[in-house]
Amino acid sequence: MARFTKCLSLLVPCALLVVGCTSPGTAEGKRPGASQLDPDGLRARRLAPKPFPAAFQKEAILVADRISIEGPKDLLEHIALRTDSESFEHSMKTTERGLLQSLRRKPDVEGVDVRCQLDGWQIAALEQLVILQRPGEVAITIIADGNAAYLPTDGTPERREPRLTFQYQR
């Protein structure tokens, strides 16, 4: 019993310390100063991400033998990439131009294409997909080379050419 009393006598000051360190808040249950938070403060300091071009919000399909995507420092936040080591050779390295990723279908693998999603665009490269994320603000440039086809789903005419180039500024 003496051990229990001694242990309890040590826990009571700790409990009081913990209770004393928490903020009681205001009558509405909000943190003090919560009304002073400025939701536009980050944007005013240019720390919030800039919106991506509206062209990528529309659903579309882009298919070509080789596709390269180049864009600004937040490009990879807009890309979902499927990598499979059994089907693709994947490399990623930092270069003087930025972060360079390359996915190439292995020569002995048939019927598989390199796919990624760029916001609303589904992109399929039959041979190779190259992504370059550049530092700073640059235009988003997509070059589809070799039997390129752009198929928008909003009813605008499709485009089929040996090479298609898309470039969008923010």
C-alpha cells in the first residue's frame, strides 16, 4: 500500500503539470488567435502552389511511340506514374536541367505501354516516356513523337500526326 501511495503522490504533480500546459481556449472552443489566421497569407507570400493550366483539367488521351513531358518545379505533383520493373527500364537522375526520369519498355516485353496520368490526361507511350521536372517556373511542354494521337473526350476534334507538341503557360 505504501508503494501505491508513493506512486500516486508522484503522478498527481505530473497530471497537474499536463493540465496546466494545455490551453483552455475561448468560450466557443476555438484556439486563441484562430480568428487571426490569414488563409491568403501563404498566397500573398507566393508560397502556395500556382494552379496548373486548365487544359489539363479536361479529360484527354495522348498516345505516341515516344512522349516527353517537361515542366516546372511542381510537375511531379500532377503526375501519377506506373512503374513495373518486370516490364520497364526505369532511370531517375538529377541533371543540370532538373530531375530527369525515363521509362522505357523492355525490348523483350510485348503488348505493354508506359502510362502516366497528368491531371485529366491519360498518357501512353508505346516505347519510352521521359519526364523532366525543371527548377523554377517554366512552361509545361509535351512532345509526342511517332504516330501521335490526341483524343479529347469533350467533343473537340482529335489530332493525329507524326509529331504533336503542346505548350502551356500558367
